[in-house]
Amino acid sequence: MKLALGPLLYYWPRQSVLDFYADVADSSIDSVYLGETVCSRRHELRLEDWFEVGRVLAAAGKEVVMSSQGLVESESDLKTLRRIVRQAADGQPGFRVEANDMGAVRLLTEAGVRDWVAGPTLNIFNPTTLQLMIDGGATRWAVAPEISGAALAEVRAALATPIETEVFAHGRLPLAHSARCFTARHFNLQKDTCEFRCLAINDGITLRTREGEPFLTLNGVQTQSARVHNLLGDIDDVQGRAEVLRISPQGSHTRDIIDLFRAVLDGMRSPVGALAEARALMVEAPCNGFWHGRAGVDQYVAA
Amino acid sequence: MNRIELVCPAGSLPALKTAVDHGADCVYLGFKDATNARNFSGLNFEPAQVREGIAYAHARGRKVLLALNTYPQAANWPSWTAAIDRAAESGVDAVILADPGLMAYAARTHPQLRLHLSVQGSATSYEAIEFYRERFGIQRAVLPRVLSLAQVENVIANTAVEIEVFGFGGLCVMVEGRCALSAYATGESPNCNGACSPGRHVRWEETPRGMETRLNGILIDRFANGERAGYPTLCKGRFEVNDETYYALEEPTSLNTLELLPELARIGIRAIKIEGRQRSPAYVTQVTRVWRAALDRLQAAPAAFQVTPAWMAELNKVSEGQSHTLGAYYRPWK
């Protein structure tokens, strides 16, 4: 089993981001996804800066993957996407790419790139669609979080050739994307003049029901779960259905969470014990419903 | 100027007939199962009704489009391919699909069947649309409700695929096909089950605090006495953020782009879609009548086009929350 660090979904100050990845370089993580996938207005790190972070991580022995934008709207978004594809095609710096929309799939295929990751927003729900991606050069499938463990096993079982599979194992779930910025809306601002108010909100803004129950998280144009999807307690069930576990960066304790997953994979901790230990490291209560084919918000414990 | 097609919703045979009678160029409908994104009880078409609907529309020179725009999974794949076969045999004018695997099946098995890319396909750039054209020969794409007019114009300039946009009706605030909010709250999603915030998870409760609406137990909104209690679509509830209670994601409102018609025509939009297969035949009648009148006026005298107050009044009557918005076409909305 490999551990992967997903793309940073929040907007942190430049120095915090650089410090964060310096720490990651020193961790036991295997793969690191880099790049801005949420909002093209965010610019603390430019694409070149992300490449530089990638070079440092690669030098530390990490596999580096450049994630493409989830919602491509403008010609300038397409320009960024083309640069991400080009660096993979011409080997400068030659990082693998995670395709997060079909435009990225088209450009990667056209450029003859044969080793990319089919990202979680591609809506791959069945073997026929996954096979189309494999034929186009996909060599890893990062599964959409809403697909259950049983459903992804069925997809894999029907494939002619197996594909490395990655599941979202820890973090607030990315649930939806909009043209509207909900953080700007909260501060009564428009997106075009948002004053970058999402900067330094480390884990997004919690949205609660009128009973005070944490429900969702506002992260700019992205809406996440308030709860932390956590598969630490389900690792025995995940093994055999996936080869890569994705941990999503959070404001603090990301390194501790990586260590905890590593300890479970190495047999040093029990899954149940690790999940109990993780409670102090999470920003909110855990959930794992999606993996068990239930409402995502559920925390399911087998009877 | 190119003629814009009016594409109207039909959740039932009476809705289809009234849409045709009041000037729809196309009607779109779905089978009575999870193969389409309006899988609500009491809605949609049995195979015999599809045949009758097609006969009715074709006799009057109109088209019928069939939505098969949810994502099949490994276990239920045969039901979706069977639906494609049924659609092709029934003589529909096009099928509206979201899943690439299903498109591959349709293109291979029924090469003469016209394919439209559903809004659920989440294609927001010409690069994404061209992916579906090159691979499966799609002839039309329905754009998610996220792009500005200038961005839509840029898409049209860079693809040979016809572009259809939403003109009126319920407004998804999230990118269609990329929203798992309903799945998170209820386990059922538009992508896989064809329904958002499905009725079987809804509870209405009269309490001392007011009427409360819940989705799978989660409080979506609470209404004071005399306040009109809306359906608990989860992105249109009131929530608390930093101790402020408000419509944190979106108000209950409808999209209405009537005033943008001249611009939409100028940039080369080929079709306008009216949302609302879950709405009544009376809604379909009213909305179709207004949009037919507006499109005819535009066609006759583009330079003189003006939205009449009577049209807006008619449309506001059937809008969610009795209000309307230009959505993402209007920059401040974002």
C-alpha cells in the first residue's frame, strides 16, 4: 500500500505552504499531488513555484503529480492546463499529471502522454468508462469519494487489465464545485473583488445547521463536508480493493496523520486503535459512510 | 441570424402535448427509472407513452430528446444499455448522455443515433466538449450553469458542436455532475440515482419553533408562521456560518435569461433549455408560451427586441421562491 498526499485544497500563505511541503519531504509519504485545483484566482504560488516545490520533493524521493484544475472556465485556465500537460510531455520537469476534467484527458492523449492519473472529478463509475481512460493512457484511478468500496471492487473485477487504484482515505470530503465563491458571499463580497478572504482560513469555514450541527465546509468555490472522512478503521477492508490511500492536507497534524496511517500499514497499530488516536488530530468528527455505500455523513461501524 | 430551438421539459404525456401545442421545437423526457436525472415517483414515461409522445410530436414537426443522463455502475450497466436500445428503436431524435462509456456503447451499437452531451457531463470548456466529439461524435452539448456570456461565446467559437444553454427554471448553484451534496446527506445523488435531495428522505415537522424541513434527519431550514416553507433542496436551505443565519449557498430562486436572448442569439447559441420535468403541465404551458412569444419576437425583429413586463410577470408566477436570477451570466452573482 502506498500513501499519497492529495492536492492542497485550501489557500494558505506562501511561506506556510513552503514550510508544509518541506515537512512533507521529510515524511514517509510516497506520492504528493501539487497545484491549485480549487480556484484560479489564488496565486500565492504560481505554476512555476509548484514545479519548484515538486523538484524538491522529487529530490527527496517522492513521486510528484501535478493536479489539473477541477473546473475549467476561462482561456487562461486552459493555458495553465496546457502548460501542465506540456511539462509532462517534454520532460521539463516531467511530473505525472492528474486529469480532473475531460479537457485534460483530451490534451494528455493528444500529447501522447501515457502515464497519467484519472482524477476523482472525472465521473468514472463503470468499467467501460474506466477502460476508455486506460486506453487513453491512464495508469492510476483516483476514485470519486462517493463510490463505495463494493462498487469500486466491481469496476476493478470487470477490467481486462488491472489499474492502480487510489481512494480518499482522510480529510474533509470535496463534495461540490461552483462558479460562485461561498467564502466571498459570506463576507458580502463578489468573487471578482473577493479580497482573497479565504487566505489563511486553514481548514475552510464550518457551516452548521440551525441546530448548531456541523454539516458542510465553505472553501471558496468548493463545498466540503464538515466531518472528516477517515478510513483508518476500515484499512483491512480497503486493502485488496485499492493500492493507494489519499490523505488530504489539513491545517495542522497532517504529518501525524501520515505517521498514523503508516503505522497501521506497517502493523504497528491496530486500525481501531489508530482511529481512536486520530480523533485528537481531526478538525471534526469522523465519517466513512461513502465507503460503506451509505450516506457520506454516516460513521459506520460493523456490528 | 441563426434560429434558436426551444427545448421544453416533459415529465408526463400531458406535459409533452402542451409543450408541443404551445410552441416547443423539442421536448425532452426520460424513462420511468434511474436512467435519468429526474427520477421522481409519478414522473416520466413508460415505453408505450414514449411511442405515443413521439408520434404526437413528429406529427406536428417537432422533435423528442430522451435523457439518459445518469452514470451507470458495474452492477446496473445492462439496464442503461437496454435503455439506449429502447431509445434507438423508439425513433427519438437524440439521446442526452453524460457517461462516456454509455456514449461509446451508443456510438458503436446505434451509429445513426444522434448524441447530445448532458449538462451532467460537466463539460465547461471547448477542450472537454471536443473530447466527446472526437471520441463519440456528439453533435450538441448542454453547458453547465457556470460560465459567463463571454466564456460561452469563446466555447462556441472553438467547437463545431452545437451549444445549448439553460434559459429558465430551477437553478443548480453547483456544477452539474460534480455535486455529491445529496449523496453526502442521503446516500442518493443526481449522478447515480437521478435525484437530488430525494423525497423519501424529506420530513416536514410542525414544531413550536416553526415548520422544520429535514433531509435524512439533517435540518435544512425552519420557517416562521406565515413564511412559505419550500422544499428542502439542500443547497437552498438556511444555515449558520460564524453565527450568522442565511442562505449560505443559494436562495430558492429560478434562473431566467429572457433579457439575454439577443446576446445569446448573437453569440450563436443553438438551443435554449427550459428546466422542470418535475413541474406540472400548467407550468410547462405557461413557460413554453412566454418563451415561444419571445423567440418569435426576436426572430421577427432582433434589433427591436424588448422583454415585456407581462412575460416577466408570467414567468415569476411559476418561479421557485417567486424570484429570478441571471445566475452565472451576471458576474456579481458569483
